[in-house]
Amino acid sequence: MTQREPLFVRSALNPILTAADVPYPANSVFNPGAARVGNETLLLIRVEDLRGISQLHVARSADGETDWRFDPEPLLRSDVDRDPEETWGCEDPRLTWLPEREEWAIAYTAYSRRGPLVSLATTKDFRSVTRLGPVMPPEDKDAALFPRRFDGRWALIHRPSPLRGGAHMWLSWSPDLRHWGDHKLLLEARDGAWWDAGKIGLGPPPLETPEGWLVMYHGVRLTSDGPIYRVGLALLALDDPGNVLHHLDEWVFAPEQGYEMTGDVGRVVFPCGWVRDEATDRLFLYYGAADTVIGLATARFSDVMARVRG
């Protein structure tokens, strides 16, 4: 077996964002949602403050790699009286543009003593938000919407955590973004020695291509030295996202660098956002590294599609 060339290449400037870049005291920045808005790349970043509580803060860059500018205040921060499900913070956002509604959907994890759950919010400008509130009971996380309806219904990928068995990726349906049902197992965590045995979860939102929906997910393998978070790919049918066309056996991105191996949670690469530049055939992947800083890796989009097809 010959060694493959790396699919994703890390930025020479990694980590591209650290807690020192935040305009207030912070412990860490990680797990950002990503979008291209006008002439800027926008990251909605999980910022953990010195209490240990996370809020979601916008940073902007013209080239998606350098000269990041943080907005003066977080876009989503916990409010105990208004949103008790967010008492312990807002975490791990995924951003999806909804053309039908002409606004962005933010799927994020709301965290409290009741456990983590999936909440939705919407925004037109990333200056103000409308909370739709919880859409899944705890414990549930790693969620993102598809950008369009299927036969009149919205679709959401998410990851409930059962009391028994592995934690798998599920697909659920809604007529109005508020009421959800028809839950279906989508991708199952494998068993034994597999890199994605035991627990998996969605990475960035599904990306529409002519060949199907490109899905990136993280897999967690528990070892005697602790968990390792790696990243894999799958492809879903374009008009039936519950149909998995391809599912790679091998991971395509894994912790290697010092800033990925050591931090608040070591040996973690955790992507929540990506941006495709069709003109240059580049895919920009934004990820949390060791739950401490933010990294950027890029790939040729055509190479990613070739790899997921096998």
C-alpha cells in the first residue's frame, strides 16, 4: 500500500486565531462556524471566557486567513433569565444560508445543568439574531441544517447521545424549523478498533454538489491514553439525504501538530465550518485544535470529491 498525499494542507500561519486575539479576557477560541458574506470570510467562534462559559463571537477577514477583526460584542451569549437552556453557554455553531428565507440559520449547542441540546437561531446580517429555541431534547449536539427543503420539509443532521450503545448521526425532518420528527439513523459509529468507533458527529454543514451532499464528520476513538478526534467523509444522495452513497473507511484529517496535540483537550481536530471557492477549486476548512485555538486547512475541492467517491 502506497502512502497517499495529504488531502488537506494546514496553513503556514496556524493557529490563525488564539485567545489573545479576542477583545476581552478569554481562555480559548475554537470550533468556529464559517461563511462567505459579501467580500469577507466570517467566523462565528466559540469563545470560552475566564469563567469557563462559552459565547459565540463574530470575526471577519478579507482573505479568510489573516487580519481577523472581532465584532465589539458576542453575537450569542447566555442569558439565564431568558434562555435557561443556555445557562452554561452557547457552543459549536454551524452556519447554513437558507435562500428561501434569505437569512442564515445558526445551529448550536445550548448547554446547562439539563445537558447539551440543539438550538436554532437566524440572522440576516450577523449583527442581530432571532432565537428559535431548542429543537431537540438533551443530550444532543453536532447539528446543522440543509440549505433547502425536500418535498416541503427541512432536514437536520444531529447527534443524540443514548444511555447505551454508541453515539451516531441522525436525520430529522420539520415543516417549520420548530417541530421535528421522522427521526432516522444516518451514519453509525463503528465498533472495535476503527478510528470512528463509539462516537461520531457532524462537522461543517452538508455541502451541495452535483453528485450529492458532501458530509464531513468527526470520529472519536477511545484509547488507553484518552480519546483521539479525527475527521472522515461521506456523500449523501442529492434528493434523498437519508441515502448514503459513499462512506470512506479511512480518516482524511487527524491531529498531528503541537497545537492540535496539546491544549485543554488534547489530540483534537474539530471542524465546524468550511467555505468553498468555486473559482479557484479550493475548500477552506476551519477547525478547533485541542479545544484551545483555531486552525485552517485547505484542499482542492475536486480532490475531496474524488476521494469521497473512492
